[in-house]
Amino acid sequence: MVVSAEHFANFFMNNMPAFAVGMADHYEGPIEDPAWLGIARTKVPGDAKLSLRLIREIMQTVDVAYAEEWKFDHGIMVPLHFLTPRYDVPVIPVNINCQGPPLTPLHRAWAFGEAIRRAADSLPQRIALVGAGGISHWPATPDSEESTRLGIVNF
């Protein structure tokens, strides 16, 4: 499972779930220009049946959307490029809305994490969880208002 922010590749402000899990047998990515990202477009295996089992268990305590179609952006493709460069390990994408308000409160994100753990523990398969996201973009930098005041530019 790869937990990442979704960068408006699949969900938009007219339908932005707080939490979503992919449920397909394959995905494609990256959505970005492969020359710019340095990662060729490829098909990444998924596991729809395993996803469905995880989703059903997660839904026992946390409401979660699911998507049978999902295009991977850099938030998922970059970690996969380094962790499984042959793209030969099934992936289940997971999204936490970090893009547009209303953002889910931290205690609900924590509960979602607990639900993922409970779901993974309920299955005989070993499930790896990869966390990717915005905190990796600007570690240990002040918030944006303070950054502006200090003249710090985040990229």
C-alpha cells in the first residue's frame, strides 16, 4: 500500500474524498511528462480482490471511498521507482485529501491509519505500507506565512 496525497490527477474539488483506496488489477503512471520526471510511463500491477478485502475491513470503522481507475502521479511513482524499479509488486494506492478544504482532522487521519493496520493484520498476506507525501517536500521549514516574511522559497 502506498499512502500519498493526490495531486488532482483523479479527484477534483467537485468530488474530493477524505480517504480513498484503489481497487484495480493494474494502474498506469506517471501522469507527468516522463522526460521531466525521469520515469517512463508504465503499467503497475494492482490486486483488486485484495483491495476489496482491505476496504471492507477499513469500512468497519472509517468511511473510505474506492476507485477502480487511478492514474499514478509522482507521489506514488517516485517511491515505486526506487523501491520496485521493475514494477513487479502489486500496489494498492491510498489517498488522504491534503489538497482542498475541508481537510480531515488529524484524529480522523490517525483512525484511518489504525483501520489500515487492523485490515492488514486481518489478512494472511504480509502488507507493506509506504508513506509518501508533502512533508518530504519541505522538511523542517517554517509555515508559509513565516516563510514569506523571512523570504524563504519552497520548491
